[in-house]
Amino acid sequence: MFLEKISSPGLAHLSYIIGDGDQAAVIDPRRDWHIYLEIAARQGARITHIFETHRNEDYVIGSRDLARETGAQIHHGQALDFDYGQAVADGDTFAVNDLQLEVLETPGHTDESISVVIRDRQFGDTPVGVFTGDALFVGDVGRTDFYPDRAQEVAGFLHDSIFEKLLPLGDQVILYPAHGAGSVCGDGMASREFSTLGIERLHNPALQKGSREAFIEAKVAEEHEQPPYFRKMEEYNQYGAPPLDHLPVPPPLRPDAIEKFMDDGAQVVDLRSPEAFAGAFIPGSLALPADMLPGYAGFLLDYDHDIILVPETRDQVSVAVRHLVRMGFDRTVGYLGEGLHAWETSGRSYGRIPSVHSRSLVERLKSDEPVTVLDVRKPTEWRAGRLRGSEHIFLGDLPDHLDELDSDRPIITFCGSGKRAIIAASILRRHGFEKVENGLGSMSACQSIGCPITKD
């Protein structure tokens, strides 16, 4: 018997392949699906079942492509009408040789959410592990904000799924969730990706509320962002995404070709560091430092236009393409060959964004200078501590709130470390704001030098 976890960084997605002898099952496969075939081949197994724990909102599921390749049957919850696969219900069981996989309906995160219990029939009926999808994580539980008109009802569903179905499986049961720390599907996940139901019952903060009513109240009070791309993921994962036979390999492009693409509305995504982007950038491009791409591409990119990358290294291109494809962005047509140096030596104009040291930023806020410090962190970060006199617009909402800013005043963008600040600065410049500066280091720098922080 074997079980392997496949971690997909960026989206913090966890998928699994479990098998016994010549049969295997996959849980929540990612869109770039070949890795499951490779593992199965290494184990001498054939994939016979694919389970989707729910209709995912944050990435494209790879079930249909994997099923097309293997002939495996796809299974998902019966509470949603999928255009493919087979609906399953409480108590349905599936044999993978001596492994038994039993379905539990565990609604709350979504109505159709299921969990899959693992039993080893060679050693009786005691559950060994459970794939919980987005119902229960290590250190947290799933978000329940996808049904705002039923907020209390679905939070109650999640409570009952956890306390009446999952935890009674036994403290010994190993927990296999669909996400780890960094996922948008929860705020408090632990950095470790291993646990048991017993450990979670004792130490998971979300399970220590004391009553069903307190659990519901806490879930209803949570704040989560819903990037626009969630709607596309829901569409793809209910009705089917375009087939993906292999990852795209975008070619290098010369500056003149990039200009032509931009004339047709292409989105130029600059993956370089905040410092590099501030020094010189292609006018009209969007700064998305490589490690911020999975978190903010879904807020700031659209599916209707081509994408061109400006990398710091060529390795960044393939990593970025993988992240984008997992979110359904399939139109990456190329990257700037030889980096920004090629743009500069072509004689084309480039933009620059001045950087502001934290000490200078504080002094300017104290002065009579008409300046806007724009904090683009999440609302929870903003309330936890901010610079007195700063203004707040969450980065993901910024494109829709530009009319709230005075373009005649200098605007200094500010965040946790400067990475989101440079994204915000690039958005402002793309929309005609000329007096834009970047708070390099932002809150991290302020904390290091003792800036005055307020919660008022």
C-alpha cells in the first residue's frame, strides 16, 4: 500500500494518490495532472478512481484530463449538478484492492463537500485516515462565506460535519486536508501538513469555541476576500475546463513584438523584484513579483486578453506559467527575451517609481505636505496596526476604487513588506497617476525602526 501527497506551492493545494497493489485512487488532482501517472507507474498501479471533495474555487481541477487518460471514474458530492462524473452519497464505498474508501457528506464549506475515509480491510473496520477537502485543515476549518444569504445555516452545517461526522471517526485517524498554510481557503492553517483528528480536536483553535452557537458566530464574523477568478474556477470545475495536454512553453519575444501585443490589449506582467521594477519598467505593465503571482493574479488579470511575462530569470517563466494555468489563465503568449535590458537598449521609453524610506514617510505624514499614504494590506492587517494618517484600500479592490484617490497629490503605496506596495504603484501608474512613490520595506521596515503605529 502507498499514499503520496502532492504539494502545489503558491495556491497551497494538497492532492493525494493512494493505492494498493495494481490499483490507485487520486484525491483532488491539480490541472497539470501528469504527476499522478508518474507516481502510479512507479508503483505499478492503474488509477481507477478520482474523488473531488468539492467544486473548488481557487484552482482548476484536473479530473477530466486524468480520467480521459486513465479511464478512471470521477466521483463528487450529489448536492451539486456537475456536467461530468458520478454523484456519490453518505456511505458509498469503493475498493482499491484491500483499501476501502468510504464517502462522508460533509457540507459547510460548500453544499456538495465530501470527505473520504480510508480503511485497511486487512486490519478491520477502524478508520486509518480521512481526506477532508476544505472541511477541516491543520489548525483551521474551511471558510463558509460562499453563501452569504445562508451564512448561519452553512456555518452550522460545517460544525455538524466536523463534530458529528469527522471527529467521531477517532483520535487516531490521520488528517489529509486539501490545503496547507497560505491558502485563501482559511486564515489560521498551521505550517505543518500532518496531523490527526485527535490533535485537531484538542488544539485546533477553530474547534475550541465551546458551543455550536459560538462556532457559528465565529464563522459568520470572518472576513475573506473572493477574487474575481473564483467565478471562473466555479464554472470550469462544474462544467469542465478546456483540456490541458501539457503545459504551454511561451517563446521569447522582442520588444517590437511585445508592443504589437500590447496594442491589441495584452497584459504585461512583470515578475521581477519590487526594487527592479521601481528602477525601470515597461509603461503600462503590471508588477506582480513572482512569489505574489498566485495570490493576486486572480484579482488583477482577466481571461480575455493575452499575457506577456517580464522575468528576472528564465526559470521564472515556467514557474509562472504553471501557476497561471492552475488558475485557468491559458493565454501566456511569450516573455521578454533577454529581460528588460532588451527593452532599454531598443531605445523605448521606460517608467520609474521613486522609493521612500520609512523614516522619510513618517516625517512626511507629520508635515503639512498634502500626501496620501495608501495602505493596500488586508482589512485584518490594517486593523491590527497602521500608520496614523494613512488611507486604506485592499489591493485586490484597488482597480475598482481609483476614483477615491486624488491624482494631484503624491501617493505613497504601503503594505507589509513592499511587494504588494509595488503592485499597487504599478496599478496607479497604469491608470494615469503620475505622482506615485513606493514605500519600500513598508510595515516591516516601520517595525524595525520603531515607527508610530496606531489601531485607532
